[in-house]
Amino acid sequence: MGVASMQRVKNVDYDENDLYDEPDYDEPEETYTDEDRNNFATLTPVVRAELEEASLQASDREIEDALWNYYWDVAKSVTYLKNSKKPKTQEQLVKKEKVKSKFDQAAEKSAQESDSRNMIPYASWFRDVPWILPEDKLHSLVPAMPFQRPVLLGGSSKLAKLAEERRKKATATSIRANGNTSLSALDRLTKTKAFTENEKPVVEDTPERRKYPIRSKREPTPPPREPTPPSVEREGEKPDLRALPTEFGYTLSTSLLDRDRPTLSTSDVLAAAKAPAKQTGNGLIKRTESLSLDTPSLDRVQQAKVKSKGLDVPRLWEEEKAKRKASAAFVVIGHVDHGKSTLMGRLLLDTGAVAQRDIDKYQKQASELGKTSFALAWVMDTGTEERERGVTFDFAQHHFSTTSSDFTILDAPGHRDFVPNMIGGASMADMALLVVDANQLDSGMKGQTKEHIMLAKAVGLKRIIVAVNKLDSTSQAWDQKEFTRVQAAVTKLLRESGFAEDDIAFVPCSGLSGQNVAKKPSGEDTTWIGKAHLPPLLQALEAFSTESAQNVDLLRPLRMQVVDLFRGSITNPLSVSGRISSGHLQVGDVVYLQPAGETATVKAIEVSEEPKDFAVAGQICTLHLQEISSQHIKSGDMLCSQADPVTVTKDLSLLISVVDPLLPQPVDVHMGRLHLPGTIKQLVETVDSNGEQLKRKPRVLKGGQRARVKVSLDEGAAIEAGERIVLRSGGATAAYGTVE
């Protein structure tokens, strides 16, 4: 058959005009902001230091790409670069090989079959062994030289045949003597007194043998040895005569627990063997200690531990008392749509805490949604869903200052579905600001206004300011009679809830227009406000603000409930916020978290968004923590001193005031930001106002009664005696009291 007939590919001639090059498209260069460049300058040395510890090198471009792709996460960037710089394993190299054709695969298969005839099947070596060998070790066993079947040395083919027959005859004689008809290869190995391979056969002494003796075979002459060149030794260095462990020996000497560890390379063994021994008090430490297989974790980059300055916080706090302003945190409560967020937005704007350009931006965005009047409320409601629905979900924090006081606003939600969030915000406050819509007093009194007043008293608030809002939109603008009617109805409710008359203040105002919020009102309709000596809202807040922390609170053990958990910044990956109820702390202190039972170090402290060296009881602060994982912290946990931690318990004894009838039943237990399901196990007794017993083991508790009950929580919580508890059932407040 000719060459032409064997041609299978058609030859096609191409002209140069038929070929073309694809145009090169220049990829747009990524532009970095000043903040990105600062992050590169700060984090690139950290990543490089981690790579140098692992004896790896990477260019600045590779490090910057890793930081950019992982959003400035140093730990993930280091892990990625280390994995990319590691040498490729054999499996990875095999995956990248080009796919072979069927002809090449058939050729390799035939070559493997021919080689397998000369190789020992390694799996059969370990078929009956008592120990367990991993598959990856089995596949790595390769014989040092091809196995060949034993053949007789010297002699002709007739003599070889005669020797083979005599060997078979001796084998049959031995089997008959032992009484066995057949014997497998494994049985021959395990038999105590059996022949072995290469053993001389036992042949009977017969006359034929004496007549024709068999000559002994000569051993083959070994080939002459070639002279070995002498090894050249370096000056000052002795040769290492120890042999490296084989794969087989390493497999047998390694336990099952150690097989998950990485395998040592030859260079690692040699480097450890040549390492100088260390001298200790007990003698020399073995060089094999440097062969430790424990590798450092790459999950996170170790941060430098912050040391405490050892400040005398109570003394410093007392010395700064003359220079310090009065401070207070107040929670804004009231029925939904009564204008709480709008009033607070106006207060922040008039005090300069929010710029006018921000309000203009909010007005433009609100007008696009058809909600122009919500622009001021968006200062407090920062969530997208809150702005679209016009309802506050969770309490928000804002800070502002005047010439005499520092304030923290806790804007609580007014909807009944978010009462637990309102309880969490009220538990951090020093006083309450109740906002009442003068046009919707009845709906508020039947709704959340009454419940919020009761909850404010339940969490321990003693002072309350009532802002009668929207007086500019009543039937007659700024009607004094309307204000008097609202004042009388709310005062009655406050007295029934237990507020003293000296701790109540009323302020007529309009949050939308800003009248009587930060400044005195102007106009003929508002002249009665000055005559009645009703100050603006800001002055009423200043009159109620006092020193929140006392020396007796500072000397008690540290207690702070975690209200929020978040990522502060790149350098502060874990931050918590809350109000310190007792004690004090400073930068570098080691704190204890319950119920997780974990410790953490305070890396930095912020009070009113300003860095501080310490924080004391009564302050709402943000703590940046390190040496702890976020999985050990959640909202409602207690941060306490390591020397005197809070006890974790499931069983509580409560002294409560009953709002709705109660039986031994499931309830929701609320203590600040902590919300847990529980069950009232026992109604112990009803008591009077002095705590004396009235009736033992009542069957049911009615509204208005005081009683002692035992409550069991579904899971353990960090709760101490004296903590204030709210019990809710079916979406309504059932009782409130204290832990005994």
C-alpha cells in the first residue's frame, strides 16, 4: 500500500490573508483610593512577615492582589499565598498532564503488563498482616529491582530435570510423614516444623545413590570489585553515617493517630539531624525534637498582646470629677407613629450633631419615595427597610453634647412586635423620654404608650420627660387646653405605674417644625408656654442629667451585658458594645465572658465614639477585644471580672408584680438584651408591699398581685441576684420583677 493511500489528513494550503490576529484589548487598570493605598501600606508588611516565617517569597503585586481579592483579610490572604507557593504534589502534576490518545494509553497498558510480570505484587505482601496500612502508603511501595523466578545454577538440562524430580519426591515424602495431603503457601510459612525454600532435599541413602554420587555444585565466581573512590570530606564537618528511614519502616513505626500529619521530606530529616543539640538542666535534648510535625494554624494572624497600664481608675475618676460634664442616656419611648424619630432628628440637627447638608440629602431621597416628612426620621432610622416602611425596628444610638451635659439617645421602636428591642434599649438608659401625639392620645393609651410606661418602670427607670408632640397640627394650633388634657391623662397613668411627681416633666413641642425643641418658641400662639414656665426639651434633659457613676459602683466587680456584637474595623475584627452596670475596666485588662467561660483581652475602649484609656460604671462604651473568637459571644452575654465571675444558672426565684393572670406555664424571660424561653415551675406565695406572705401556693396569680415564683430556663444564662426581669407571654407583658 502506497504512502498516498495511508494519508488520512487532507492538506489545505492557507494564504496569509486568511490568517488574522485578534486585536489586543487593554484591560482597564484598577484605580485605588487613598484609603486603599493606606491599607496596602499597612497590611503588606504583615503578610510579608508571615510568608518569611514560612520561608516563602511573594512580590508586592501578588500580596496586594490577595489583599484586594479577600477584602483586606490578612489571614485569608496569607493562607492563599502559602498554598499557591507550596510545591505541587504528584497528584496535582498528574491532573495538569495533557490528555493522552487511545494509542498512547494502549501502549502504556501493554508496557505495564509486561513490567508487572517482573514485579512483586505489593498488595499481597500485606494481605494477612495484623496491622492496618493506609492506602496512600501501599501505593508508594516499589521494589528496588525486578523480581525473577529462581533458576538452578550450572549443569545441563538433564541434571536440572533430575534435581527437580528429586525435590518433588522429597516434598511428597515430607507431606505423607506429617499426614497432610495438601498445604498452601501460607500454611507452610506458619507451620512450626516444615521445610523452607532453598533447603537441601532429604534423599534416602540407596545403593543407586552410592553408586552414582552427585557432584557438588560450584559457586559462581563473584565479579571483581571496582575500587571505590575515596570520599572527600569537608574541613570541620564529619560525615553523617545514619541511613534515612525507608517508606516501609516509616509506615510500620507510625501510629494511626500520626498518619494525618504531613510527611517529612529528606531535606527536613537531614536538616534536623545536623541541627546542634540544646543544653538544658537535665542534659541534652535530642535532636529529633526539631522534627516536630505540629504546624502553626493559619486561621488568623496573631496580634500583639496589649499590656495593661495599671491605672488607678477610681482615683483618676474622682480627680476628673470637677472637669467632667454631667451625662445621661435616655431612651425614647411611645406608641408607633407618634413622631419619636422625627423629634430626635430635629434635636440632633438643632444641637449641631447632624449637618444640614445631610438633612438636605435625606429630604431629596425621601421626596423620591413620596415621604418628604420622613427626612428627619432618617437620621435615626438608618436601615433600608426601616426607611421604606417608616417604622423603627431596633433601637439606635446617637451622641450629642451641650455646654453642660453629654447625652446618648436610645431611640426605641414603638411597634408592639419589637417590644423586646425596646426592653433592651430601656435597660441601658438613665431616664425615659415619652413622646405622645396630642392628636392620637386615645390610640396611644390603648396601645404601646401604656405598656412602654410600665416597662420603663420595670427596668428601673425613675425619671421621665413627657414630650407632647405635634401641637402645631391640632384642630387649633398650639391649643393650651389640648395640652392640659393630655397632661392630666398621662400624669394619672404615670402615678399608677409608680413614678413620683417630682420625677415627671412635661414639654409641649413640635418635632417637624422644631418649636420648643432646642430653643424657646416664637409666635403669639406659643406665648402661654413661657407663662407656664415650661422649658424647651433640651433644657428639661439638662435638668435631669446628673452624675451617673458613683464611687460605690466603681468598687464593685465588673459587670457589663453585651448589647451588640460587630466588626469594628480591619484592625479590630471583634467589637462589643454595652453599658457597664458596675465596676470599671481599662485597656489591657483580661475579662471573662459568661456563659461561654472564655477570656478576652481589651485592646481598645471607646466612649461616645472617642478613644479612652478606661471606662466606668454607668457609661455606654465600645470594647475592641482580641484573643477570642466571635463564636463564643452573642448578645445578652455577661462580661465580668476574671476574679469574680457571674454564675451561670437555669433556676431562678423571682419576686414579681403581676400584670396579666399567670399559671405554671411557659413564658419568655427578658433581662436587658437577653431573651430566653422558660417555664414557671411553681407559684410559691403571694406577698404584700413589704414582701410578707399573704397566701401560700396559690393556684393562680391575678393582675395587680405581688408574688414569688420559681422559673426554669431552657438553657443556662449569666444572671445575678438583683437583676430586673420581664416575663412575657403571647406577645404581651405578663409580669415584671427582680431576681432573688
